[in-house]
Amino acid sequence: MRLQAKNACHSASRSARLQTCKVQIQCTAGNHNNNAPCLLASKTQPEAVKLGRKLASIALAAAVALSPLVPAAGVAASEAVATSDAALELQQAYDKYSASYDELDGGAAAEALGFPQLRAELLAQAWGRTLEVAVGTGLNLQYYSWAAPPPSTSTSALPAAAAAAAAAAPASSSSGREGVTSLDTVDLSPGMLAQARARVRGSSGLAGRPIAFQQADVAALPYADASFDTVVDTFSLCVFPDPQAAMNELARVVRPAAAGGGGGGRLLLLEHSRSDNPLLAAYQDATAGPVAALGKGCVWNQDVEGLAARAGLRVTRAERFAAGTVELLVAEKR
Ligand SMILES: C[S@@+](CC[C@H](N)C(=O)[O-])C[C@H]1O[C@@H](n2cnc3c(N)ncnc32)[C@H](O)[C@@H]1O
């Protein structure tokens, strides 16, 4: 089996890739009536390429499965918030994805890649006044460690991964930081926000928590400089029309590192990233267009550490997963 993938939108804008790219994927042997399965690697390919194809096949298969998406019922989209045409296109696209989003990003493929555990590990480090941008359907909400116990929920209601990560997290125990005191969340898509609100209403561990939802574009966050102790983003830098502008905004609203260490603000990031394996990185570069077109706009070869450095952030922890294609970063503002 040989794969030929032509990215007809190699030089197109991100929004054009999302909406209009024509991805041509042909299997030159075998009887394939679906593009996704033909990405499974031939036995003669190097290991890194095989792994890359497997990862891409997960993204593509899921995207294909989600293609007949219907708009979420009762969602009134506001066009006033998006700061660009590209952002508005994403807003409308995610309104359509919202009802089915959890089947992909919270489903079996995500679990196979260990994403729930990574979310738990990351979010156990949140503390104080916290902002989560691009909150989506709220897949992270269950993983926050709160400063005060919930009105009527015991810790046994926490998912096992969250409880284990909270127990292992160094942040609150070693620095005297004692969990999240309030959580502001933003997303551009009213449909995604509606799902997140419903998640909170339906969870005894979340209902009654100080969680606020607001429709906003990450490129123009409605908060003053240095407003937050913790700023969180997961799996969204790859989607934003201008990832650098987004990272700059995250850096703007987080409190600077405290002189002498301890007590300063921090950014918590879990992102699709260009692999540190050169072969796999080359594969990501070559397939970024098709993957974005079929994978809800995610451009999966982001230089996340470069974006952070250019935003004036210092990375204090960086770990890679999924063959280097997912990066967990903790950063502070210099
Ligand atoms: C791939 S989803 C990730 C959602 C969530 N962070 C998670 O980890 O499951 C990307 C999210 O980014 C949001 N988004 C896209 N562009 C945005 C923008 N310019 N400002 C704010 N949110 C945006 C989408 O509506 C969507 O909810």
C-alpha cells in the first residue's frame, strides 16, 4: 500500500485550510473507500513515520467520523466578539462541533494517548485566581484542585486520575499555594460554552464552584494586565488563527514571576507540538494542512516553546508525550 497525500492548500491561510481545503489522499493499492484507513503505515516505513501515521490516522479517522456534524441546538452565535474573519469562521465551526466534540477529544482516541492523565497532571498545578482560555466543553474542569472543599462533595467524587495527580503535584505542597480560588473561562464559541455550562450543572463536584463563563476571543482578552495567578490553555494553540497573538495575551494577563521565587503567576499549557523527533516533525510539516482540514482546524506542528519565548515567558518545565507531538509546559513571565 502506498500513500499519496496532496495538500491542495499548502500555502493557504489557516482559516482557508479549515473551511475550503481540498485534501486529496489516495491509496494506490488496496480497496479503500475511506481516506483515513489508508494512512496506516506500510511495514517498510521507519518507526517514526509509522508512529506519525498512526497518530494522524487517529485524528483523521475521528474527523471523518465527525464530518456529518449538526449545529448544537439553541446556540445563538455572537459575531461581535471575534477579532478577525478567521476567528469568526472558527467560532462558527466550533458551534457545529460542540455537540459531538467530547466523542473525539474526550473519547477513546484521547484516552489511548493518555490525555486525561496529562490534563489531570497539568491542572493539579493551578492555584489562586485562574483563567482557562478556549475552555471548550470543559473537559478540564473536573481536574482542578480547589482551595476550599465543595459545598457537598467529598474527594472520593474526584476521578482517579485527578486524585492521583493532585496527590503527586508539587505546587501546592512545596510553595504554599493552596488550590484554585476562582476560575474564569473564555471561549469564542457559544456552542462550546453551552456544553461547558451544562457539564458544571450536571456535576455535583463542580456545581456551586466559583466558575465563570464568558464568550471572548483569546486575541483580545477582557482582563487587565497581570490579573491571574494561573493561566491555562490546552490543545487550542494549534487552532487559534494567530497563535503568537494568543500567547502574547496569555502572557499579558498572568502575574509576573515573583522576585526571589514563589508566589508568582504561572502558565499551564498542554499543546499539540512539532515533535523533537526530526522524522516525525518532517511528517507533521508535510501533513499539517490535511490534518488541520480534517481535524477541526488544529495545525499540529506548532513550535510551542518558541511561541512562549517570543511572548517573554520562561519555561520552567517541559515534557513531551505521544512521540513528542504533545507538550506539557509550565512557564512564568520574566
Ligand atoms: C480543540 S478545542 C480545545 C478545547 C479545550 N481547551 C480542550 O482541551 O478540550 C479548541 C477550542 O478553541 C476555541 N477557540 C478557537 N478560536 C478561539 C479564539 N480565537 N478565542 C477563544 N477560543 C477559541 C474553540 O471554540 C474550541 O473550544
